[in-house]
Amino acid sequence: MVAAVRVHRFGGPEVLTYEDVAVAAPGPGEIRVRQHACGVNFIDTYFRAGTYPSPIGLPFVVGSEGGGEVIAVGAGVSEFQCGDRVAYVTGLGCYAAERLVAADRAVKLPATIGFEEAAAILGKGITAEFLLRRTFRVEKGMTVLMHAAAGGVGLLLCQWANHLGANVIGTVGAKDKAELARANGCHHTILYRDEDFVARVKQITGGKLCDVVYDGVGKATFPASLDCLRPRGMFVSFGNASGQIQDFNINLLQQKGSLFATRPATFTYIAKRADLLAITEDLFAVIGSGAVKVTIGRRYALHDAAQAHRDLEGRATIGSSILVP
Ligand SMILES: NC(=O)c1ccc[n+]([C@@H]2O[C@H](COP(=O)([O-])OP(=O)(O)OC[C@H]3O[C@@H](n4cnc5c(N)ncnc54)[C@H](OP(=O)(O)O)[C@@H]3O)[C@@H](O)[C@H]2O)c1
């Protein structure tokens, strides 16, 4: 038996139950991993609350991102052996001391990336990569708007977009977050709880507006995010930290300047192993070069997962949070 955090019924952070679970020997194509750290992600709160349906019903172990050491290998696995340092992004199952992972979902960690860093950024960094390089290709001289710029995905997006030569505007919920975002590649910050962010974007860009808006906030920033885009600009809605956007009227795209809109999800972008490997190679390269740094704002013991969720949903975190089994 190993320590894990499970959900038996949907609800608030209080439904996160710290308990022992059995972990089987790895089946064909699987590896068993002793986890050194688990990433905390907003998506974990959607599964906990039932906003996203659990593909395996109840109960389930929460958590979508982790890193650790391979301790057993199932039949047919040739790419990994015991002792390998690995990380992975999966829908569920990461808040645990040990777990099984499908080998084709794991990647080997370069020596320069520690387990905690890996757990903090593998999923968030994969997201940043495909958002900036594949969903919409940010190029030198473009102007980009990132909401929640000091968050886990946000800090990675800001640094990476800056590295690509973009003019980076970030919205943040507090002054200390503005400072942090500026220290991580944001050229301009907007306190969107106090300021009209559309008016500020117009002012900052001299009316030219943005080539792309990356919006993981959702309900609270929609449809205003569309007003930050130049004609034929791209609206990338990639999350729902404030709630899901309802009743999206496609005619808005025509009215606001022949805009494009997309709602990407990580699992589509890494469904093929070749894509997973290409994206993580790109991610490890920008981290290895020092262009993108990992900020672990908070570390919690695994049994404090509920507090980690309260802090994340309460907008109290910066950068990435991790759980340490
Ligand atoms: N599409 C994908 O595949 C994918 C993959 C990974 C993550 N995501 C999404 O990316 C977003 C960021 O994820 P993350 O894990 O890195 O979280 P995070 O950005 O560290 O935390 C969420 C942030 O959203 C902001 N926020 C605005 N309104 C909020 C509200 N009503 N309640 C709570 N937070 C609010 C807060 O920042 P301020 O205080 O600065 O406003 C908060 O810190 C999430 O929407 C997540 O679902 C999507």
C-alpha cells in the first residue's frame, strides 16, 4: 500500500482524502514509478469538483503531472529500466507516493532537471510550448496578452514569449504578482481586478492591439479578451480558472474583426508519442538554456493537498505548486 489522495465524491477541497491505496505490479507496457514530486494544476480542481468528468468514475487518485524514479518495468517495455528518472502528464493518478504509468506517456529527464522542477513544469511547460509554437506561432515583434501572467502556466508563457522576441503584456490579480511577472519577461502588467484591461491594452499598444490573447481565466475575461485583438487576431481560450465560458456566439468573431478562436487541450497535442517527445525536447531546451526558469512558489506535503487546492483556487499562489510524497 502507498499514500495517495483520492476523491470519493465531487466537491470542494475537503473531498480530497489522504489514504493508502494498493498499486499493482506493472502490466504490459507499464512502468511503476516512485514519485518524488507531484505538480498541482488547475485541472486537478476541475476533476475534483466534477467540472470535468472522471474517465474512470469514482473513486480516483487526483493529479495530472509528476516526476520520479522507475522501480519496476512491465512486459514489452524497452525504452525504460529501473532507476531511470522520468516525468509524465496524465489525466489522473499523480497525487500518490507510487503509481503505474503507461510507458508511452513517460519521458526521460535530462540530468539538469530535478524531480521537483519536472513535476512543477512538465504539463504546464508542454502547454506553454504548444500554445506559443503550435496553436499560434508567436514570432519576433508580435504583441501578446497573457492572463494570469504570474500563475503556473502564465510565468512560463511570459518568459518564453519574451525569449521569442514578442512584446508581452500580462494581467495579474495583485501588485506582488505584477512584480513577479515583470521579472519573468512581461514588458507591461495590468492589474485586471482594478483596471479596465481592454482600455490599458489599447493604451499600451497605441491602439494596434494584440496578435494573440492567451486566456486561461475563462468566464471573467470573456468576451473582453476579444476586444484586445487586432483584426484577424487569435483568441486562445485554454482554461477556466474563473469558470467556463458559456454560450459562445461565433458571430462575435465577425463583429470584432474577423477573429480566430480556438480551445486547445494538452492531450490532443501530445496524443502521438512523437509529438510528446518533440514538445518536451523543445521545453527541456529552453529550460536548459536558461531562457525559461522554473518558479516553485509553494511546496506541500502530500497530505496537505486540500490546502494546495484552497490556495490555488483562492488566487494565493504564484508560479507552480508541488506536493511532496
Ligand atoms: N488547455 C490545456 O491543456 C491546459 C493545460 C494546463 C493548464 N491549463 C489551464 O491554464 C490555466 C492556468 O493553470 P495553472 O494550473 O497554471 O493555474 P494558475 O495560473 O497558477 O492559477 C490560476 C490563476 O488564475 C487567476 N484567476 C483569475 N480569476 C480567478 C478565479 N475566479 N479563481 C481562481 N483563479 C483565478 C489567478 O491569478 P490572478 O490572481 O493573477 O488573477 C490564479 O492564480 C487554468 O485555466 C488551467 O485550466 C490548460
